[in-house]
Amino acid sequence: MKKITFCCCLLSSLIFLSFKKGPSAVTQTEVVVKTPFEMPAIKIPDFSKCKEFSIVDFGAIKGNKEKTSEAISKAIAKANKAGGGIVVIPEGEWLTKKIHFKSNVNLHLKKGAVLLFSEDPNDYLPAVRSTWEGYECYNYSPLIYAYQCKNIAITGEGELKAKMDVWKEWFARPKPHMESLKRLYYLASYNKPMKERQMVNDSAHFRPQFIQFNRCENILMDGVTITNSPFWTIHPFLSKDVVLRNLKVYAHGHNNDGVDPEMSQNVLIENCVFDQGDDAIAIKSGSNQDAWRLNTPSKNIVMRNCVVKNGHQLVAIGSELSGGIENVFIDNCTVVDGAKLNHLLFIKTNERRGGYVKNIYMSNITSGKIDEGILGIETDVLYQWRDLVPTIERRLTPIKNVYLENIKATNVKFVSRILGQKELPIENIFLTNVSADKVSGEKSIHENVVNFVAKN
């Protein structure tokens, strides 16, 4: 595989992460990842020397949402005050409201433990600083929420599960919801302050993410099972140094991506199983003016040794990519035969996004049948936004340096479909030993592509 070397510098826009200094029992370990590009070691927390705090000791009672929620909050505060601690969820099912992290805390679920999150939207109020499809806003709190935290973890053999009674009714997008989408689009497009972007009302129905790490660093998730999600499942936003490993993620509702790294850097996703109603991994970097203001690319993102049972794509890049996306490496992953999948790699943008995409590597992938094809790149993907709101500022997205090697599928419509724009062609696409047992349509469908090379 061809290598590209460059100076790897984390943008200064992440410097606004601010943390209170104090004594900490938490240490850090470094994860070194071999990639085709220069990538720093990822620093993650080590809680091996930290004290445990069982939620039972703080008054948690099975089936009692109020008591359990209060106990989890108290245990997190105690662990944080101690300079680091492990908040233990014992075996059994524990009904809870939202969970808000503090720094130096590991939420640990014992084998047989289930944290069952309420379906009542009121349990996720007051609204917190969050996002919706690439735009910052105040919305319902994610079920698990961390804001400006450092050294945090979710570990163990237990399960995080969302009750879906209400959220599934919110999957629909009736006119009042679309009007709220329009309102947020205009607020963000004209850089209105966050205090004006209050998106909780009777009809907006902006579903919260299951887990959001917002402006955090040194994050570990290891071992847990996640079942169901109102919206995106795991969402690192403006965060850095993230390791997600040995997870089992199942969510088959609307917009149920597995992991959505957005404007985040130094991310490793490994040894996970994804069974999604949307993309397994969707790499994003914000939408339009909001992302141009934040000016932070998603960068240095690795997915390896994962299994996908269902999903729209193995990996999607975009369409929210206005901050730029670079240095992505997907290696040694399997899409099971019989999975519902559109593409292995799908890069999507439109005339409003700007940003850029470069240095994308995918290697050693096996897949069964794919409904569309192995590689898709499209530059006019607008979904519901096409007729909903106008283009306020037109910025095209340069896309270049995409490398696929040693990839095999059984049955596809095409191997590659690349639809660039005449005024900004897509550049430097290299396919090496990329094939399918059966190609039912045209093997390569290309418009406005410069330097496409395919060889066996």
C-alpha cells in the first residue's frame, strides 16, 4: 500500500478543552497504532489503582428509577472527588434516567448488569449543549453524556439498553419536525449564538444520542454491550484520544449509526461487532458554517478487526464533513454473508459542505452480498435538505488520495461508482486487488475523476 507522510499536528481549536487540575488516582497508558500515515500514540485512562464505588452503597434500588439515578450521580461525584474511581453497576437490571460523567470516572458494569434507560423525554432535561446532524444546539441530554471531561471510561461485561417506547414514535419526520430542522439550519448558517438554539419543544422531537463525549479527552470503552438507541449510538464530538474496543452494538432504529466520530482525533475502534439500522461507522466533521467556525477536522481514525452484521455502510464519510476528514484506516474487517449493506466505503458530500477528504485507506476486507457496491463517492447527496432549505453559501469538497487494497465481496452491482463535479474532479483513487465474484452491472461508473488506477 502506498504511504503518504506528512506533519501530524493537532489543530489548536481543540485547546479550548479545559479541565480542573487536582490529585488523581488515575494513570494513563498509551496505545500505539500502526497506520499508513503518521499517528501519535493514543492516551487512555488506567483505573487499576482506583477505588470502587458500588451504586448500591449510594441507595440504588432495582426498578426504582429515581433512587438509582440519584445513586449513580452521587457515586460519580464521589469518585471524581476522590481523584478517580470506579462506579460499579452490580448484576441485575437497573432502571435509570440520564447519566452525566465527571472526569476521572470509570462506569463499570458487572457481568449480568443491565442499565436500562428510561423512555421518558423529561428524564433527559434540562437541555444540554449537544448537536443535531452536524449543528450545535441545546437538546435533550444524551442518555450518557460527558462534557469537557478527561480520563473517563465505560467498561465491563454488562449491557447498556435504551427503552424505545417513545423514541421509536419520534423516528417519523412530520412537518413540525422539519420546520425545527429549518430553524436550526438558519440559526447555524448565520452563526447565531448557542443561547438562541434551543431545540427542545413539543414538536421538534430531536432524539438524543445514546452516548456522547462532548469536548472530552482520554476516553475508553471496553467490553460492554449496547442495545437500541434513540439516535446515533456512540458520538465522540470535538474529542481526542478515544479507544472503543470489544463492544457489541445493536440498534436498528432510524439514524442508528454505531459510532460517529465528529471533529475528533486519534480514535481507535477495534474488535467490535456492529448490527445497525444505519452506518456501522460514520465519520463526520460538522455541517456548513457551524463547522467552518469550529475549524477542527476528524483526523487519525482507525477501525480494525471488526465484524459488521448489518448497516448501510461499513464506513461512511460525511455527509457532514465541513471541518475536513483525513487519515482514516480501515483494516481487517468482515461483513457477514447475509448482512444488509449498501457499500463498504461511501464518501458523500454536497455543494454546501466545503471541508475536504484525503488520505483514506481500506484494506483486507471480506464481505458477502452488497446491495450497491464496494466503493461509492458522491458529491450531490442532500437527502431531505435538498428541497427543505436553500444553499446559503456554496463550497465544494476536494476529495483525493483514497486507497483500497485486498478487498473481496461475493455479489455487487458495481465495484466503484465515483461521481465527481466537473469544476472539482475527484483525484487519486487506487484500487489494488479489489474484486467481487459477481458484478451485476457496470464494473466502474465514473464521472469527473482524475488518476483512477485499478490493478490486481
